[in-house]
Amino acid sequence: MLLAGCSGPAGDRESASPAPAVGRIASADPGSVNTFWLRTPRGLVVVDAQRSLSDARRALAAIRGTGDPVAAILITHGHPDHVGGVGVLHDAYPAAPIHSSEATAAWMRADPLHFYEITRKLPGADYAPELTYPDHTFAPGATLDVGGVRLETAEFGPGETETATAYYEPRSGALFAGDLVANRATPALLEGHVCGWLTDLDRLRTRFPHARTLYPGHGAPGDAADLIERQRTYLEDFRRLVRPTVRPDSPAGRKVSPDEQRSIIADLGRAYPGYPSVASLPTLMQENVKSVARELLEEDPAELPPACRDV
């Protein structure tokens, strides 16, 4: 599926040339993990590389089907579902540099939460036995020249993950946000930084105010402002539903009772029907509730950033 980019605003000195087109392939659920490619004068710039080896091979077949070479590979963050197939792409296009932020490259090599080890042990995981790491890294806020186009970057976290990068192509207004934003998907909140994630969403909107189309880590691309706001609302609703259950005067005190947990999950299911999980963990929602509860219990309301107050 090819999605045509939009031209830049009038008066933009770069807008005279056609805006790059963006292609996408998504894995099946759980997760609908996205790989995108941006057509540039020197070939395709590929963003993220799927979880399983089989999904990465399907992405590779779609990329080869364009008939264009690959000029570069970009990584938004180090979660297993976005980097497991980097080696498949690298083997096919060994001359294409693999770019990530310095922080993402370090996180991948350290695997501090043992995510890669856990993923490899999942039934039918089909995960790379060895990761392929970035060979080109950049500092926060760097501007990249890849494939003959200029990409602005911004670094985020801790939030959805400890460290994440957004890539912005200013001529088309295309914003590749990785898992900072998902479109109609149940996120993983296991790292316990929902407040940080809300803060990141405010920063994302402020940093790229002219973004038009947002290309998320999971789900279909869409209007940037709309997708950012919908992601924010989901996270705010989650916190609002969990908060009463950890108050001292709640039925189970500062613990979330099984009945309270079921009620939270049911309320979210009614408010956000049909949201597939971004992960294959069957108890993701239960673990999300536990993680948000822990985060709320550890917070000092007096020190909360503006993005998290009253939610």
C-alpha cells in the first residue's frame, strides 16, 4: 500500500520538488506492527523492521516489489517488535546504513529488561537468535541527510519506552513516531512511565507543529494532531480508571482487587472496542493495570508535570 505525501506549505523553498511517497506493510495481529518506507531520490528509507523473521521477510518482499534500492534503515526504538527483522533487511541490503539514536543503540545492546531473551522464549516466536545493531548513531535532535532528503529527529523518554526517536520529513509533513503513538491499539504500559508518555506526547506536538500525517508504530497512518490527541486520551482514561482503586478508602485499600481490575478492563473495552493488543502477552491488560497502579502509588502529586495533573 502506497500513501502519497502532501506538498509543503506555500513559500517553503523545498516544496517545489514532489513530496516523498510513503509505503507501508503491517504484520497481522497481535500488534499490527508497521514497517514504512519513504521513497527518496536515492532509494527507499525504511523505518523499523518487524518482530518475527517471517514478518521481516514479508516486509522485505514488499520492499523488493517496489523495484527501488534501499538507501537507509531507521530504527525508532529498541522494542523487540520493531528490531527483530533488522538482520533480514541488512542481509538483503548490506550497504544500507542502519541509523538510530545513541541512546537506542545502547539500550539494544544492554537489553536491560531482557525483552529480547523473553521474546525468543515465547511459543512460536520465530525471533532472531542474534540482533543486528545500528551502525550509524546520532545525538539527540540531530538532522539526518538520508537518501537525499532531510529528516529532523527528536528524542523522547522515559515514556512508552526508555528511549525513542521520532523522524520528521518537513516537505511532506510526514512524522514517523514509532510507538509514541498507536492508532486504535492496546498499548503495553509495562515500563511504568505513563506520566512520562503523556509528557512526551505534549513534546511531540510542540516539536513538530506542522506535522500532517503521522505514521505510528501500530495501526494505520492518520492525521497527526488527531492521532496524538487520541493516544493522550486513552492514557488519561487509563489513569483515571485506576486511580480510585488505589486510594486508601477503596475496597482493597491501596491494592487493586480482582473485581476492580475486571471493572477497569471492561470499562476500557467499552470505551475502546476492538483495540488489538500490541503484544502477544495474553494477560497484557491485567499487567497494564498493575503497572499503572504501581506508578500512581509511587507518584508525588506535588511534583507531577503539567501533562499528568488531574489524570
